[in-house]
Amino acid sequence: MNFETIWTAAREWFVNADVWGWAGLALVGAVLGLAVRDRFFSTDNILRNVPVVGHLRYLLIELGPELRQYIVAGNREEAPFNREERDWIYRSARGENNTFGFGTDDQVYGVGYPIIKHAVFPHGDVAHSGTSKDKAAPIPSAKVLGEAHGRKLAWRPPSIVNISAMSFGSLGQNAVESLNRGAAMAGCYHNTGEGGLSPHHRHGADVIYQVGTGYFGCRDAEGRFSIDALQRTIDGAPVRGIEIKLSQGAKPGKGGILPGRKVTAEIAAARGVREGQDCISPNSHSAFKDVPSMVRFIESVAAATGLPVGVKSAIGHLSFWEELAAHMKSSKKGPDWITIDGGEGGTGAAPLTFADHVSLPFKVGFTRVYRIFLDHRITERVAWIGSGKLGFPDRAIVGFALGCDLINMAREPMLSIGCIQAQKCHTDHCPAGVATQNKRLQRGVDPDVASIRYARFAESLRAEILAVTHAAGYEHPSQFTARDIEVGAGPGTFKTLEEVYGYTPAKVEYAA
């Protein structure tokens, strides 16, 4: 076959080729081009040695989480939330049957496995199914925030389970609106996160306004805290308390930056920064530097606003808490509540070492701080809030048995409004539209539907907490003690929380 014959055949093919022929030629050309690029220009070892086919490795790595989630992993193998846990949230949020059949498949003899002791004679005459079918039970806080320090606008939260700090900017506007509307339906409060008070936080729910190191929404032109700016922000808003964020469980002691490309006009307005410019959260506060100045700062904010003021922190060194407890005991001043955030808590983005190894997990961190205040006999002057994967009935009850008065939840509410645990929060490509500012993806969250789902989830969670509380012989979850829960402590061995952590919480009086 000579060149002329080949040329003639090629010319006839080009003249007579249909769309499929051209598509095939384009595909062959693309593969050949990719092969040349991989072999001669790529800096990747695998692609240089195995052109084209090597890309399958990276495709499988990319699809790995989805393959494990839906095909490979067992019901209780995944993290941070396994399939059973997600299933319970999804069913509760949709108003479906959230019970499970044929007994537990959990490792009941595992170390740390909690067993809640029931009473032979349960409390009350009303049986609770522990589902959204139960009559809504708000379960108010046993403590009044700010009462011990005489705050002018002291407030009793109407729900013991609430929405933890998640900023507008980390979550999309539809997600924030859905959670706020759902919180209003369920009687929960909604913590703004440190990203400021946006219009999406104003759909009916009580709000806890969080103040972080960037002082977003309460800063002057130089980024310093401004009490005047704070008062302008909360004026006319449903703010019931102010929380000073010292650190968070997923990345304590580390500031953050929201790149300028993500700082939209709406986010800039909520945070009090310039549109399109990098939005920086420093590592630490500039308004105070030690315990005495922090207490003075808290008291000045409370005096100016009349609102109760609390602090949120992850737990590392304990010297700060020793000093704070001693200062509060002697001065009779200080935070109205303390939120302890466990190291297992989540965030939109964090360096791996911070997420995995910095700050103590909830039960360890909370108990160490609570014991300090218990030793100083001032636990009753503070409301205690726990956060860090506590949005399930058993974990919440363990929290109450250790001394929590309230529970804050973040990722569980996200799951209730459609999050699928794709773990793409840090990429701005959340496929469910929850943790993204991408307008196209945000359309996946319909506030009319998602708000109802969060409300159902919160009500189901409270109903099951109340059902177990009554089964244990109590009227209110705050009445649980560390003697009411036992945890696995080795082969065939269980110990009470009191034996493990060395205390049982101070008694909290509850009046229905």
C-alpha cells in the first residue's frame, strides 16, 4: 500500500464520515494527546510510566469516599458519623420510622460503651415513643443564663438541645436560613458563629451572637472591638446572649482566613469588612490578654447590652481554668456560661494535625474543667454547655450526667437538612449545597423543606432524650448523675462515670 492509496482512503473517509466517526477521531486524538502529555511533560511518577491508564488511580482515589460510604463500609465503620447514625438523623428529619429492628449490632462490651441505668419504677404516666410522633416537648434549660450574675436580660433557653456556632460564609445562605427557621419551629436557639449576624439569621429563632478574634460585626475600621458597633448590630435583632469564642475543638489556637474571592458583598456586610479583600481571624483576642482583662471585657459587654455573656473554648492546658475559677470565686464576676468544645468537633476546614491531635476530646476536656469549678464550689454560678458529636440521645445523656446543662450541635443539624457527609466542606463544592457559597449548588437546599426537617430532627432528639430520662426515673435530663451511666472498662467490666472521672455533678434544682 503506497502513500497515494492511503491519502485517497483518508480523503474519502473525511468526506463521508458521520458525526460518530468524527467523535471517534476526536476521542483518539484526545487520548494520544494525553498520552504525550503524561509521558513527556507530567511531573507525576505514575503518569510518566503509565500514561493515560495511570489516571484511573486518581479517579478511584477521588471516588473512594463515596465507594466506601455506599458499598464497602459496614453500618458502624465510617467516621465521623457512621451509616446507622446518619440513618437515624435522616429518618427523624423526614418524619419516618427511626426505630431499628432485631436488636443492637453495636459492640456492647467495647471499652467506653455507655449503658444508661433504667429505674424499676419510671417517671410519669405518659409513654414516649422517642420519635417525631410524640407530642413536641421543648425541655427548657434547668438554669437561667445570667441569673447568677444579675444580668438585666437573663434568659432561660426553652430547649436543652440547640444549634452550635456555624458562620454564614462557612454555610450557604439557604442552609443558614433553613436552620434558623427550623430552630424557630422547634424552640431552639441558633448560634451565629464568628462570621457575624446576617439577614439569614433573622427568620424567627432566638440567636446567640458569637464574637471571635476578628470581631466580625462588632469592629471598627481598624478591626478592633467596638462596643458601639456591637450595639448597632444587635439592636432590634433577636439576640439573647453573646458568646466570646476563645477557641474551637477542630482547630484551637489557630486563626483563619476567608479568601477575598469568597468575600461577597453580603458576607462583607455581615462581617463589617471590605468586599473582595481577605478576611482574617487572628490567633488570639486583642481586646484582652489574660484572665482579669477577659473578665473585665465580659462585664463591660454585659453592662452595655444587659445580655448574658459566655465563653466557648476547646481544652488544652488547665492553668487558665484554674485561674478563671479562682478569679470568679473571689470577684463574683465572669462568664454566665462556659461552652466546652470537644476535639472531635467539626469545622469547614482545618489542618490535619489540628483536627486530629490538638485539644482534648469532649469527655476528657469537659470533666477536667468541671472538676476545677466543682472544687471551687462555683459550678452552680455557670451554665455548662457541651459540644462535640453530642447530637444523639445516648451521647447527650452522657453529657448531662457529667454536668452539662445544654447541648450544642453542628454537623447533626447539617445532616438533617441534607448534608451527605461528602467531606467537601473545604472545597466550596459541597454536593448537597449546605457548606458552599456556590449559588448553583446552594439551590439543592430548599428552606421551605429543610427547615421542617431540622425541626423534626430536634423534636425527635428531645423526645428520645425525654423517653430515656423518664425510663431512668427522672423528670428532667439535668437530674442525671454520674452514677446513672456505666461505661465499658475492659473485658466484662463496667464502671460508673463517677468511678472513671472522679465526681458526680452538683445537683441542679429543676422546677417544671
